[in-house]
Amino acid sequence: MNPTIKKIIYWGLTAMVAFVFAGSAYGKLSGSMAPGFGIDAETFKLLGCIELASLVLFIIPRTGLLGSLLLVAYMGGAIATHVEHAQPIGAPIMITAFVWVVALFRFPELSNRILGKSND
């Protein structure tokens, strides 16, 4: 694949993930998230800060792998919260899968490790 096209895809996928998580964090920090989960406003703000910190780590190429893992872990908590409150879990599962796909594209060493390929 042409390196220029690969770079465009790299940053395009990164921007899509950033858009999803930035919107979610904004909702938590602004207090506009639905109170249907039984979580108070201060906890939502804390979750928004954690989400933003993980997103910043994800966007920076040098810390992107760590950020990817933190976002996936964050979404695991979101899935657990949805299950606990009998909410649909389709959206958090799709977001988690998308983060994994983007991480596998952005970090070939991760896909090599998961698929058992050698770096020879």
C-alpha cells in the first residue's frame, strides 16, 4: 500500500475514534449525560476526565498503543455498566471492536503479536 494512503487512513481512523470518545467525554463533563445509570454528576466528570486522558494517549503516536488498551478497558467498564442497568450493549461492543480494528491497523506490532507472526 502506498505510504501516503496508509498515512491518510491512519489519521482518518484515529480521527473517527477521537470524535466518538471526545463527544462522549464532552457529554460527561458538561453534565448532559442521562442520569439513568445511577451515577452522580461528579463521578460522570471523573469518568469524562479519564476518557479524555485515555484519548490523548491514543492520539499521540508514541503512546497510542497504551491509549488503545486504556480505551478498550474503559469500554469494558461501559459494557459492564450497561449490563448491570439492563441497557442495550450493542453500541459499546461495536465501539470496542472498532477501537481494536484501528489499533491493529495503527500498530503492526500488535497485530503481529496477536496473530502470532514473527517480525523477521
